[in-house]
Amino acid sequence: MMSEAKSREEVIESLNQVAAEMHDKMLKGQPPTMTLPVRSKTNIEFNKKLGVYKYGKKQTIRDATSLGSARQLLRALHVIDFIEEMIDTAKSSTLREMYYISEGWGLGKFGTQNESNNIAEDLEIVTRCMREDFKLRPEEDGARMIGNVTIEERNRRGDWMRINCRDDVGDSGYGLPYNVEPEKIRLIDQDIDFIMAIETGGMFDRLVENGFDESARCALIHLKGQPARSTRRMIKRMSETWGKPVMVFADCDPWSFRIFASIAYGAIKTAHISEYLATPSSTYLGITADDILAYDLPSDKLTPKDIEALKAELTDPRFATSEWQDQINMMLDEGQKAEQQALAKYGLDFVTDTYLPEKLAEYGLSI
């Protein structure tokens, strides 16, 4: 199992072991290999101990017997060398920068950004380290957060700054950095009853303008669509450290359901670190398929791509519960989807005065 943070020496040793395995195979006259789990929904299994979905036992072996696999192993070695150089020089790099740096790697050059991202994830799996240990960061930071939560963030000079995410920030809230581990972010204090994760920026701004974080005594977190790893990690840390429930407020469409699944159960791409990113106690608040009917919400017709995605979710183990099967089948039967902003049909205050209080009351959270 991975540790939450590894020392410089531990990370370099783990990377060297990957290179040593390839080197030892070549000394024996055998093609170098790298063994990885199959990274698809057919190979994720529920881990009862951790309460999240992890990769199962299906594996794929990458070796140098084909040109494509040999190129992938060469790229992995280049990335290992690049990571060690960053660790030695106390630098960090975005995934995009690494993609462009590969222009000087000859046959190891990446063809697409997705290829470089996948190699970074492969190395996380085989080394049992995390991307943050490698000094690799995404292009974007995490989410925006607002609420009566006090944290300390270590700035670039190494000093700790105390920030209250309600009183010390503007209307846009506190912006989460890409690294939210304890060496960067300390959770100091809070005066909230729950955490609400919100899919869209428009709805986040609506709740902030209406003062919902104060009236409902909650922390509001804007997911920015599919949430970044740092966003999911921060939600988990806050929920576990302070024992607060997480309510996910999203659109009613198949892509929003997957956003919730990544928060609650773990995303398929990052199933190797689900125990650090997923919060199993999370609850999907809405918008639900039955909300469209109950609140007579404006809706749009499902597209063929939506229908395909919903049918795929019916066989996704993360949506195997009767509640999710009922919601997905209801959407397919009605052929409709709806956005959070559809609640504005009843005015700008309806979401905070009526909809959310009614929905939260169903889960024992009174406002």
C-alpha cells in the first residue's frame, strides 16, 4: 500500500527499482518488462476494508517484444530520469511541460499529452508513489472553496499562512493548490455541519451570493466539472479529519453521475490510489431523475451519447445499488436530463430557500 508522503530517498529508490528490473532482464538476455493492472471498469473491485474501488487481479505485461511496447518502456525510463533530476534540483513540472520536454528524447518523444499523462500514472502504480512525490503537477489547480474553515498553507518561502476560507477570501473563495497534503496544507479549525461539493461554477456562485455557506453552516466546494485530484483529496481530508458528511450537488446527466462516483468510490483512471482520493461516505444530493418530475424542472432530451453512457453505467460496479439502477433506468425511460440551473425556473432564491433545505432534510441535515 502507498504511503501518503514519501521521502526523497524513498521515491528515488522506488524509481531505480523500476529501471533495475528492466536492466536485470536485459542482462539475462530477456526483453525488459513492466507489469500493470488492466485499467478499465471490468477490472475494478470493491475493497471492503478501504470502502473504495481498486484495480482487480487482471494484469497486462508491457515488454519490448513489439515496437509500441518498447517505445513505452523507453519513455518510462526517460520520465524516471526526468523525475530524479527534478527531485535533485528541488524543481517541479507540469504534465504539459514534461510533454514538451520529451521533444528532446528522440524515439522516446511523446505523441500526445495523454501518452505522457498515462506514463506518469503507470509509474505511480509500479512504484507505489504518488504524482506529488514525483514533483509532477497538473496544468490547473484544484477547486474553489468558501466556508467557515481555517487552514494553514505553506507559501513558496516556506512560511505558514493562516487563512479562514470565509473571512479572509473574496467572493471567489479560497483556491486549492495542486498539492493539498499535510506538508502543504494543515487543517486547523472549522465551524460547519457538512461539506457540499457543487459541479458548476454558476451554482457555486449562486450559493455564495445567497450566503448559503453561512445559513446552512457548510463549506462549499466548486468541483469545476470532473474534479481534480487535489479537490477530491481535500474533500476526503476534511471529511475524515472533522467527521463531516459530504453532499454532492450536480446536474442530472450521466457525466455528473460519474463525477459523484469519482468522489465517493474512486475514478477508474486513479483506482490505484482510491483510498487517498475517494470519500465513501459521500451522498448524491441531486439533481436526480425523480427531481425532474417532482419539481417539474425544465429538461433536455437525452442525446445518443447520453443514452450510451447511461447504459454503460448500468454495468459499472460503482452504480450497482438499487437506488442508482432505479435513477438510471428512470432517466432512460423518461429520456430527459436537467441542469442545476433549471431550478431558477422558480426564482434565484428557490435553490437556497426551498430545494436544498428539502433535500438536505431527507438526510437529517436541517437548516
